[in-house]
Amino acid sequence: MASHYEAPIRTPLITGDKTYHDISVDVAAPIEGKANKSWWIVFSIALVAFLWGLGCIIYTISTGIGVWGLNKTINWAWDITNFVWWVGIGHAGTLISAVLLLFRQKWRMGINRSAEAMTIFAVIQAGLFPIIHMGRPWLAYWVLPIPNQFGSLWVNFNSPLLWDVFAISTYLSVSLVFWWTGLLPDFAMIRDRAKTPFTKKIYGILSFGWSGRAKDWQRFEEVSLVLAGLATPLVLSVHTIVSFDFATSVVPGWHSTIYPPYFVAGAIFSGFAMVQTLLIIMRKVSNLENYITILHIENMNLVILLTGGIVTVAYLTEYFIGWYSGIPYENYTYLSFGAATGPYWWAFWALIICNLLVPLTLWVRKWRRNIMWTFIVSIIINIGMWFERFDIIVIDLSKDRLPSSWSMFSPTFVDIGIFMGTIGFFFVLFLLYARTFPVIAQAEVKSILKSSGDNYKRLRAEKGDDTPHYTEVSGTASVKKETEKTEKMSSEELSENDKKENINNLLSSLGTFNPDTQTADDLKKISGVGPVMEQKLHSLGIYTFEQVSKMTDKEYDLLDSIINEFPGRAKRDDWAGQASKLKNS
Amino acid sequence: MYTLPGKLKLLAIVFMVIGAIGIASGFLNTPSNTEEVKELLASHSEDGHGNATAVHEETKESHNQVGVEESHENEHLKHALHAYQNRPWSAFYVAAFFFFMLSLGTLVFYAIQYAAQAGWSPVLFRVMEGISAYLPIGSIIIFAFLIASAMGLNHLFHWMDPDLVNPESEHFDEIIFGKSGWLNTPFFLIRIAIYLGVWNLFGYILRKNSIKGDTSDNLTWFKKNFKMSVGFLAFFIVTETIMAWDWFMSLDPHWYSTLYGWYVFATMIVSAITVIALVTITLKSQGFLEFVNDSHIHDLAKYMFGFSIFWTYLWFAQFMLIWYADIPEEATYFVTRIDDYKLLFFGMLVTNFVFPFLVLMNSDFKRVNWFVVLAGVVILVGHYIDVYLLVMPTTVGEHWYIGIPELGAVLFFLGLFIFVVFNALTKAPLLQKNSPFIKESKHFHY
């Protein structure tokens, strides 16, 4: 890939002085640990929603499409709206993984895995709607071009709805392959860390026997690039074809040529909004703030600004050309004065406010770096993009060319139930993923650690660009090597003897740990102690809350002199106080 | 510092002189009345060109009433006369816009580099500045041309005819009347003056800050350019669409397509990037731009490849949707182009898509200079044809021909473009000194 030099002006993409080992530990932590209570709560809610949606689907199929709120004029509404909404959301993943890869954007590496997962889960939801809408889903295979004796008549190749079948299935398969290819080295990492033979076996299968040899990596990089090249036109083609559904067949005699690029931009816009929604939660829950930094969030907001700007220009163009064309019918379409003041004024304004006005706040740097505000905006955009599709279908159809057939649409509980069900299904899949998959592409993140990690950038700032990024290792225990590596990077260094003496002093006041009689506590429960710090404490011989609780200023200083990673951290967080509470609980 | 090679200067001047002669002869040879048109059509049908008279013969047979035939014939000749009179103007307009859009597209690409904080391209910034130096003169020529059109010196912009919006007149056109809030000469010229003015002002400031940066010890200039670029791009994305409506879509005032503005943009950006690559390779071959390596050329070629596909995508999207709906008032745009310009219309898909797609597909070829030049020249020819097809079918119709007026105009503007661009390159060192990303760009290998 690109040369390793990176301008000092660029903000680090990995913070928290991470080493290679830290990355492995941090990424594996959610998989190796146990789910907490909030995960179970959210999962249960999602599961209930999913089951409710499943019930509605079964009801629809066993009774008929009549259970939806459709009528003769508005003969499709929520189904196509939801379908396009989900397909659109499914766009960001492949964009991040493919297009940003081609543009050599390093910040994609913190977020691509989850964005791709989101893509696949969203496309699965999207695919449900056409199948349900068929009414007889057991004949779904009729959309495939198979000879007449196996199905009905030869499929109608003139219909964009059929093109969707091919576009979306191609997109899903390529995205899946792309996603899984990236996962191979990461699954292998989990496999190699696994403690039980069962986990080892499972992750061994998932990683396709990844060996980590140079040959593996070389093939890996080649195939990634080829898939990126294939996926990029696919990103464009899928939503182009989805846009043809609307551009060619909503109201006869009405169409708009800007639809293909405008829909692609809109899809990326909504997809990134959904990535924001998911990642803002995930980085907090899974302690990934060092990998999905505020810079990542800001960059995603910039993509939202760009694609939102393109969508805005498309809206203005639609509106203007509607007037310019001089055709009276244009005043009944979804972006017109007629729509803004007609019975569906609320849907029109929901679209304008959510997609056009609210994202404008992201022009302010302070706001687009505000996590809470970003989260709110991302949800608003998702609502707005749902309304965009709703408006195109329902507003356009509600006043077609025959005033006698004008009507309104009101959804039934089944329409709403199926939509909620897909949201539930989506979150069920995503939550399961978050507990079993490496949610950060750790192999790729490691590849940029030396160019974009904050510790390395600081080192170069202090010692010049040409300073070596490695140090010769002379420790004994393997854990110690890691410790030393970080230590050596800082300018002050203690001799081995000094250190040993300090450790002895420290342990004499804290008491030693005897593995035969005592059990080790989970030191990570102390706020300020992560998996890495825990290991460092272990390597010094500190295993219990009892030991930590005895720390005073003197011990803190000693600790800092041995592990000078976060000077003053232990004292500031009052580890001793925390530990004495923990040991009694 | 770069100095303008004498040969190049001479070449540019020769182009301009020959081109000017071509343009002038185009105007002088225009028929001034219907009699001359008659002769011209007759001579053309002998040459095998212009089957207009043949078609006319057929219609003659089907009409038996002599009076109708007479007026029909006159009508037809008048129409042909207008087309012939429009031709040198159109040829001039096409070439003027083509070279104008090269510099405007380059300025946009340059602004994108700042806005995206690109690390690969800073060694090419001075080249981009040089190419965008043509923007002021290009704008002035286009604006002067549009003023001349507004004054009635030519009839390219049909809607400027006051009869069309006069309800008393027999030529009253209700559709154009409905658009007169937008399509009226004063507003037309005012908005064009505004967006041309802002684009030029931006180009000027960007260049000024960039030069200032060479002697500056802080990054204020860079931050300014970053902010300016973002603002410019936001302004541009809106005004570019308006430009496309004003300058090309309004030639055919009944017709409309929402995609049109972006389609013109695609042509602009792919041609501009091609020119950046060509100028870079030229300078490199003269021994300048020591820090530009084949990775930079590779990236430019990737953009040429990518935007060629992007152009095709938009071409197809617009064509497919209009063809599929087949609504007469929309389909007319493609009907004229396919009936009268079949070779150019479909040929341009070969030059703009098939050829660059095949030649630039292989990643090793994108690093070979002559391959890039070969693909680049074909792309530029193809996009000249594209601009030609934006204008000619509505102004000249079936009476088109690529001859002295067209080639003369292209030569003249090519000479002017070379002269202005390479002259601008001599004005400043070819490498920005203090850009924060310059080292990244110098070390750019992959």
C-alpha cells in the first residue's frame, strides 16, 4: 500500500498509546468476555420486535396482501419504501470498504468491519420486502430466468423490478465475500487466542485455516483490491437500478433523469447516518474509543455533508425543473409547491427538515465533533430518508393523472409491524455480530499503527521523521517485552536493576500473591485499568484488590517509575479506594 | 523556474493565426440569402452530402398543391439559411467552451485537493494552477459571445427572440412564455456575470495564497485556501448546474432533463483531469517536475479511467430513462442526435468509454506515459465531440459538417490555451514549498 510517511499535521487515527498486542486484546475483549445486562436488555427488545414482525409476515402471507393499507390508487407504499430505505442503508458499508480503499483513506479501517456488517444485515432486511409482496413467496423462484416448464412465463426483462433481483443478489454476494475476506486474519487472531478447544475449532473453520504466512497476505491484498474494484461499480449500479423502479414506473408519463446519481448519493447519505448511529453506541459499549475516534466521527459527518449537499442540489433541481418544464402535472409530484401545501404537507416538510435543514448544522465544526448531536442528527437523517421514499411513492400516487381516483394512504398495524420487525431483526443480527465477530478490522488497523498511532506520531515529532519505530527487545517474559517496548519508546528509561529493586519495594508494602492459596481478582473492574494494564500489573505480581487497596502515594510513585505509561493515572483514579470497595463487595 | 520553450511558443502562435483565419473564413463563407443556400444544397447533394434535398423531393411528390409546396420550400430554405448562419458561431462557441471547461474543471479538481487534504497531489498543484490560469480569458470570451448572442448577432438562443414571448405575435410560444421568468436576457446575463465572476475571483485568491505560501513561515495561507475551496465547491455545485441549463439546455428551450447539469460536469471533469495528466507529462519530458513519479501519473490515469466510466454512467442514465419513457417532448433530444449525428453520437461512446476503459484497465499501463497520452488524446477528442453534440444538433441540425470553421476554432483556442497555460507556468516555481503535505506527496510511492 501507500508509503508509510504521514504528514505530522494529520490527526492520529489510533489513540491511547496502543501497541500491536493492545489492539489484539482490545478487539478480542468483547468476544472473550461475557455480555452485560444492557446487551441482554437491548437484545430482548430487538428479539421481541423481530418476532412480532415475523408474526405479521406470517399473517400477511396466510391472509393476503389485503391486510396492508393499500388501495387501488396507492397500490404500493410501505413495502417499497422500506425496501429502498434498507437498500440505501446497505450502501455505506461497501462504500467505506471499497471506494475509500481505492482512495487510500486510512480512517476507513476503524469502521469498515461494522459498516460492512451493517450492509449485509440491511440488505437482508431489504430482500424480505419484495418476497413478502409477491403474496406467494413459495413461487419466488419465478423471478429467476428459468425455462417455462419450471415456472411461469419467461420473466419480464423490461421491468426494473426484475433488474433489482439481479442487482441486489449480486451486491449481497460480493459484499459478503468482501466482508469475509477481510475477516479471515481477524478470525485467525481470535482462534489463536482461544482458550477452549471448541472456540478454537469454530474460529479455525471461520478463518479458513489462515496461516499468516507471507503468501497468505499477498493473496489477501490482491483479492481485496480486485473485490474493491468490482464492488465500486456495484455500489453505483444497485441504487441506480433501485432508482429506476421509481424513475420509470411510479406514475405513467412522469419521470426524472437525475434519479440514478441522486439516489446513489442519497443512499450513501442514509448509510453513513446508520453507521453513525450504530458506531457511536458500539464504541462506548465495547470500549473502542481509541479506534473509532472523534476524527472518525467527524470524517463520517463530512461524508454526510457532502452526500447531503448532493441530495440537496438534486431536490432543488427537481423543484426547479418541475416549474421550468411548464407541465401542470409537475405541481402534483413530491417536490413541488402543490406537495408542500397539499394534504401530504407534513411528509413534504419532514423530508425537507430532516434531509436538508438539520444536516446543515454539521457545517459547524463544534457540532459535528459533538457526539450527542451527531447521534441525534444521524437518527433524524434516517427518518428523513425514509420519508424521501415515502414521498416519492405515496405523494406521487396520491394525486395521479385521474383526479377521480385521488386518495390517501393509511398504514395498518401489519404495515407498521413488518417494518418494526425488520428493525428488530436488523438489531438482533447486529448485536449477535458485536459479540462474536472482531468488530474492528484489527489486521488492517495494525497496518497503520506506525504511521497513524499517536505514540508513534509523538515519537517522530520529538525525534524527527527518520527515527526507527522499533527497539531491540531484551526482556525475559513475553509480557514483559510488550511492557518494555512501550517503555523504551519514552525517553526516560530505567535500568533492569533499578526496576527489579523497585518491584521488590512495591511488593513488600503491598504483599505478595500466592497462586496456591489465593485467587486472582478481575483488576479490570477498577476504572482506569484495562486489559493491558491488568497484564502489566500481573507481571509485577499484583493480582488482587487486596494488594491494590494498600497503595498509597509512595506506592503510586513506585508504580509510575516502573510502568510509566500513564503517570499519575493510578492516583488520579484512586485505584486504592476503588479496590477496597471492590474487595468488600 | 520554468521557461517557455521557443518552439512551443511558436507553435501556439501558428495555431492561433491559422485558427483565426479558419474562423474568419467560416464567417465570410456563410450564405447571406436563400438563393445561396439553394446553390449550396445543390452542390452538397452532388458531393453526396446532405440528403436534405432528396428528402425534400419526396415531400414534393406527396404534395400536389403547388402553393403549399412553394411556401414549404421557402420555409425549408429559410431554415437551412439559419442553420448555415449559425454554424460558424456554433463552431466558435463549442471550441470556446471546450477550452474554458478544461480550465474550470482543473480549478474544481484543484479545490477538491485542498478540501480533501489530499496527500498525493501537492507536487502537481502548480500545474493545476497553470491550467486554471486560462479561466479569466476563457470566461471573457464566453461572456462576450453570450452578449453578442443577446444583441441578436446570432440566433443560437432561440428564446431570445422577443416575438416568442409576445402574446400579440404570430410566433407566440406559450411554453417559452411560461419560462420567461428564468429565460430572459437581462437576468440571463446578470446571473452568468455573477457566477463567472465568483469562479474567477476564487481562482485568483487560491493562486495568490499559494504563491504567498512559498515565503510564509506559518500555515495561515493553507488554512485560508482550505476554507476557500470548501466554499467554492459548495457554490460551484449549484452554479455549475445553472451554467449547464443556461448555456446548453436553453438552446432547446422546450426540452429539459434534470440530470443535464451533472452530465455536463462529468464531461468537464474528465477532460480537465486528462489535461492535467498531459501537461504534467509534457513538463516531465522537458526535464521539470523532478518529484513527480509514476505513482502520480498512475493516480491521474486512475481518475481518467474512473471519470470516463462516470461520464458513461450519466450518459446511460439520461439516455435510458428518456428512451424507456419515450415521451415525445423529451425523446426529441435524442431523436435529432441519432437521426442526423449517428456516427458521432455512438462513436463518442467508443472514444469516451470503450477505448479508455480497455487501455487504462491494466494498472501497469497507467504508469506508462505514452499510454496515458494516447488515451488522453482520444478522451479529449471524444469530449470535444460531446460538447459539439450539446450544441450543434439544436443550432445547425442536419446541416452539420466538421470543416474549416470547426477546425479553425479548435486550433485557435488550442493555441491560445497552450500560450496562456505554459506562460502561467513560468510565473512561479513548479513546486509549492511550504505545503504541509508536500513531503507526503514527494514520498508518494505504492
